[in-house]
Amino acid sequence: MILEMRRNSLSFQETCVLFKIPTLETLVKWVKIYDEEGPEGLSKENRGRSKPMPKTKKTYDVRSNS
């Protein structure tokens, strides 16, 4: 995708439309990763949103101190 964008001198906006990328910011981020880490940087499994922390139940000690 990025190579095709550069080979065909496509703008970021044209590339987003052609490849159905939802936001320009997403493409900008992908291009930055590609330039810094190469194509393998885009295939890392840890890309995307991080998983939320699981909710923990608070426990209280209800014993009296008397």
C-alpha cells in the first residue's frame, strides 16, 4: 500500500480513499512506522488499541478493632 502510494505519487487523501483507510491520521501513523521499522513493523501483533485493564472488585475488612 505505501509502496504503491509512493510509486504512483498518490496523496495521503487519495491513498485513504483507494484503500478505504478510515482516517488520514491512521495512514500518517502507518507511513511513519513503515519508514522507521520497514514493512515488518506494520505486521507486529501489538498494533492497535490496547486491551483495557480488567476491573477488580474492592474488598473491605469489616472486622471491628474493639
